[in-house]
Amino acid sequence: MKTIPIHTNTQPEFDRNLIASLPASGPRYTSYPTADRFHNGFGEPEYTHALQLRSLGALNKPLSLYIHIPFCNTICYYCGCNKIITKDKSRADAYIEYLEREMDLLAPHLNGRHQLAQLHFGGGTPTFLSDDQLERVFAMIRKHFQLIPSGEYSIEIDPRKVSRDTVHHLGRLGFNRMSVGIQDFDPKVQQAVNRIQTVEETREVIEAAREAGFKSVSVDLIYGLPHQSLESIKPTIDTVLSLDPDRLALYHYAHLPHIFKPQRRIDTEAVPGSEEKLDILQYAVQTLTERGYVFIGMDHFAKPKDELSTALKEGWLQRNFQGYSTYADCDLVAIGVSSIGKIGSSYVQNERDIDAYYAAIDSGRLPVMRGYQLNRDDILRRNIIQDLMCRFSLDFQLYESIFGIPFSQYFKDELADLQQLAALGLLHLKANGLKVTPKGRFLIRNIAMVFDYHLRHKETKAQYSQTV
């Protein structure tokens, strides 16, 4: 798809009344269709067929690699990630052996040692691995792929478990970007979610990353945690800004104890209500934008000269399973338990249970649990949702020329819904396209949901997070 430069004001307009009037939950659209639409009718044969098409040159896209490390030393009560709580490092040795075996099973289908445009270690806690274990994983990566100077190689960091020396070791391995979990510095909040983390150890990790030559440091905060309030969040925001991160994500906590068992240890009565959460969000957004951060989209901010800000301004921002990205649309090979990949018009997810993951590899097959093959309508809507999430505009004529459809007829019902959102001030709608307003950018998920065929026509048991 053609890139569309963003020429309008990229800063959001926080319309509290509008946000409060549209209470809704919905997908974050790290993929379309969303993962709850994957099914077990897509298995290893379908995955290897997609890889074969790529190797034949049918899908000439850059390649990314995602590696899931599921282990954590301790449990954070708010977390809904796929994880294994243990202090036994030997479990990671066994897991790495299976990562290597999975990669060996994939290798014949990749047809050569490809350059990696992107690499991401997620978890769990990737730095649960020792320096020697990380060396072993990187030896596997270098056996099958080539790291390049322009590549984006990132890792998620828990500052409580990482020394300055380890950060430098990560830099020597090849990592050049990191995401640092903070969530909140308030001691009462930290106690309530079982994540005790000091400012000092967080600052040491970020300073070490800069010494080691990391190109970008991102920090993660969560609003809506137990005992948070407008007054309690102010010192955390001030402290985070003193750390001078390149990027900042401000996630909304979804309290779903009936789904995520660790959340049952959180006192529901201590979770702030909707008004308090809006107070927190409004203050954080106002403070970040006043301090010069650019609103990228949804809950992400970046410095004006950061690559994400440049990508947004120039129209080549992307969104994938790791969130917003600066790279052009990539194929994604994902290894490890529960990991999700994308090859062309296919999505694939590995077994979520560690024993099932191991059993598949022991039997000599790729550990595919489920996946999805996109049809033409899915691809059309995926492109539309990507444009909305990343460029905040649509050119209807562009889609007509590429997909050979009469846009106004094909999306007759969707355009009727968009008229209602336009009347609320979320977007400007014209005959040949639409442009999201500054106040609509906070509700971009609501706008994107209009084009979600599966959400409109098919039931799901998935419970999505609130859109704001």
C-alpha cells in the first residue's frame, strides 16, 4: 500500500465527555483478523505451505524473528501473559534445546540464511536467561539468520533482574533497542501487584543501555492498577520523565480475574473507577505532550526525533504483534511456546502449553496449535485497519484501484456507521476518503472496529480490553 504522510496536527485532543460517552472494549489490532479468530483447522501443513510460497519468491518481504521466553522469577499479579513462574535456571536450558530443535525443523522451509530486519525477545522475562544461555540462543540465531547494521533488535527488560554488566552484554550480542517495564513507582501500588521495583535500579539499567549504545529505550506504564489515583501517579510521571525515555507506552489495566488467575490476588475494591482512570490518563497525556512527546497512536508516545515519530510523520508507520513499528510490513517467524507469526496472508500460533509444545517437537513436527489463512476480504480490511491505526486516514480511491471494488457499495453498512462517528466529531468523512480528527485519535480502535467483518458478523468468546 502507498504511504500517506501525516500533515495534520499529530497531538491528540482529549475530549473527556466524548471518551466517556463511548464506553467500549475492542481489539488492539496487532493483527487482523485478531488472534481469537485463529482455528485449529490451520496446522503444520498450512504453515509449511505458506513458507514454501515465500521461498519461491511469491512473498518478497523483509523477515522478522520473534522468540518467546516464558519464564519469570516472580509473578506480577496484573499480568495476563503466557508465563512460567520458576527460579530454576535449568528449566531454561531444556527450553533452549527445544528452541534450537524447532529452528532446525523450520530451517528447510526457509530456504537459506536470511537477513533479519527485526528481532524481538518477549516473555515472560527474557532476561531470566543467564548470559551463557543468551549466548546459546544467539548462536542459534546466527546459524540460521544474518544480523544487519540497520536491523531493529529489541528485548523486554525487567530492571529488577538485570545488572549493568548484563545490559552491556546484551549490546555486544546485537540488541540495540529495549523496552523497560516500570508500571508504577508508588510503593503501595507496587505492593498490591507484587512488583517491588526501585527508581535506582531502573535508572541504572537505562543509563547502562545508553552507555552500551542502544538506539532506543522505551518504558511501559500501566494506569488503572489498584490504589492508583491522580495524585499518586504524578510523582511516577515526573520520575519517568527524569529518566528521559525515547518512547513511552501507557497501557490500560484490564481487570479480568475470571480469566487471569493471578489477578484474583488483587483487591477489586482498590482498582480505581472509570472517572479516576480518565483523570490519570488525561493528566498523563497532557504532561507528556507538554514535555514534547509526540502521540504516536492508542497509548504510545515518542520523542520528536525518534524513528517512530518520523515514521508517523512520513506515513510509513506499521503495526504488528509487538505494537507500533518503524519497519515496512515484514514476514514474521515466531518460535517458542505460544508465539504468533505471520507469513504473507497466513497467521500461525504455537502450542500455548509447554508440555504440548515439547511433545510436538519430540515427535518431529512443528508445534503449530492453530492459525488463519486470510481471504481477499480479510486482506482488504487488514490494509484499511492498518491505515487507520497508523495513518489516521483512508483514501477510498486507492482501495478501489488496488482491489477493484466500488468502495461506497462494498462498505455501505460501514459508511453508515462512520457517519455517526463523524457526527460525534471523531472523523471527517468525504466522498473519496476520511481523516481522523485529533479527538478521534484517542478512539481509533472504535473507528477501526467499524471495518472488522468478524466483529460485525461473528460471535467470539474473547474479552477485549477497553478502547481507552
